[in-house]
Amino acid sequence: MGLKFSSVLRRALVSYGFYEAVNYSFYSPEMVLLLKLPETDERHRLVKILNPLSAAQSVLRTSLIPSLLCNLKDNMHLRNRAFKFFEIANVFYSTGMDSQPLETQKIAGLTAGPQTEESWNKVNLPVCFFDIKGYVESLLKAVNIDSYHFEKTPVQPFLYPNKSLNISINQEVTGFLGQIHPDILEKFDIEMD
């Protein structure tokens, strides 16, 4: 993802009311296990840090999702009920012991709670699957991508099967969207009202 492309995405997400999260590039290997990913998934190709500060920071991240879920957990514990965060950052995949890891830039977003800030003149409806789909469609439009479609194929094991979609651009699956499964929220100690 180029600098100009990521700048357009950042501006668009901020205009939709999202805040940018900046998380560490490393986490615990357990984070990947919490997502219930199959062993064959590339996100299990962890790059171990030689001298980690702690076990909780012992591998380079292979997904942005666990960090955003931890951000959600922290915000929920602070009673912040309206949550709209995104992150554009690198993830890393092991390519073997004696070679450099594969480094790829990704984008991820997470929203929870009411659609808008609390106000005397607005009904506070909770964010739903279709709000998420609308944000993704708006992002694709912001970067002038018209040749996309959504596929209801098996998506990610940490998402609700009936509330998730793959995103295909030019017949290639390039991303996904959906609602986090309650089992995963529980594993991250997140309680949604």
C-alpha cells in the first residue's frame, strides 16, 4: 500500500468518525491462538524476537485484529461505549530461520457501541453489520475502486458465519468484514452490552 493510498484511507476513516490506533508491532503468540485460526493459516508463521522484553511481546504480529481487540477491551473498561478505531500498519510473516520475514502493510478497523455520540436529539442505535459494510464500501469508493464485490463464502473463524463477507477485487479475495464472534470477545475479556 503506497503512502498516498494510505493517506486517502486515513482521511476517509477520520471523516467517518474513526480514530487511528498506533499499537506495538509485537505481541504474545497466544493472540493468534485466541482467534481460532487453523494451523495452516499464514498468521501462524510467527517471527520470534530474540530478546523480548516479556512473553507478552515475544513475536512480531501477523494480524492487526488482536491489537484492536485489546484497544476495545481497554476502552470498554474505561466506560467508553462508542468505539471506532482503525490501524494501518505492517504485519510480519516468517519465511524461515535464515531469511528476512515478509513484511506487509495492512488496514483493519473495529467499531462497537452506538453509531453516534450520545445526544439529546438522536436515537442511539448500536452499530450493526450493515454499518460496517457501508464503511467498507465508502472506503473503496474513496480510493476509486469500483470493481469489487462481496462474497458470502467461509470467511474468518473469529467472525460470525452469517454476519461476515469476503471482499473481492478483480476476482481476488483481498479482505473481509464482519461481526466478531461472542466466543472471541469472551476470550479477550470484552463484555458488550
